[in-house]
Amino acid sequence: MSTIFTRIIQGEIPSHRVYEDDKTFAFLDINPRSPGHTLVVPKLEVDELFDLPAEDFEALWASVRMIGAAIKQALGCDRVFVMVIGIDVPHAHIHLIPSATSLADLPLPPIVEQTADELASMASRIAAGLTSTG
């Protein structure tokens, strides 16, 4: 079954479209964190951002850059936060949230305290994953 985002892209569900090209689609979030909160999605339906083929991944980020700049210009905001949450809809998507410079109102996870040894171990584990995927 198609995700809600695919149904929006196909016009089955109405949206407030901001932008569309052959690989991406952008529309206003109907539950915005701030006015102008925009979702940018690939037209290719994949669950996770990293599952996108390279060409679609690059097209998505090019659209994010262009739309983020347009949001900033249109709203005169200090920043446009970029968030990839990936749990609410099983279709890769990026949130662009206009805001002032404060992070206070964003739903961020709490800080996890780690020792230098724990950080070093984590860096090694991630680096090792680069050689196995690369």
C-alpha cells in the first residue's frame, strides 16, 4: 500500500505544494512546528533516506537547499532547521522548519553524557562500518 506521501504526490490527497520536479516533491506540513514548515520528499517511495539511490539522494538534497533558501527569503527568518526524523511516515522525508536562532522549541532528544573512552569506542565502531559499506 502506498504511503500518505506517495498519495499526496499522486494527487490522491490534497496538499499545499511548494515545489515539484522529476525526483522530488515539497509541500507544507499540515501540523507545522512553525509557519512555513515544509516537507521535502523523494518521489521514489523508500522507507529510509539512506535507501535512496545516489541520484535520488543528491536530487533530494539539492531541492532541500533550494527550498530552504526560498523559505528563509520569503519569511525573513534567522534559520531554517533541517530535520530528518524518519519514524512517523515510512517514506524518506526532510523537514524544513523556519525559526529564530534558538533550539529551545525543537523536539530534540536529551543529551547523553559519554566519557572520552566511550566516544573513542563509538568513533571506531562507526569508522569500521565505513570500510564494510564502502
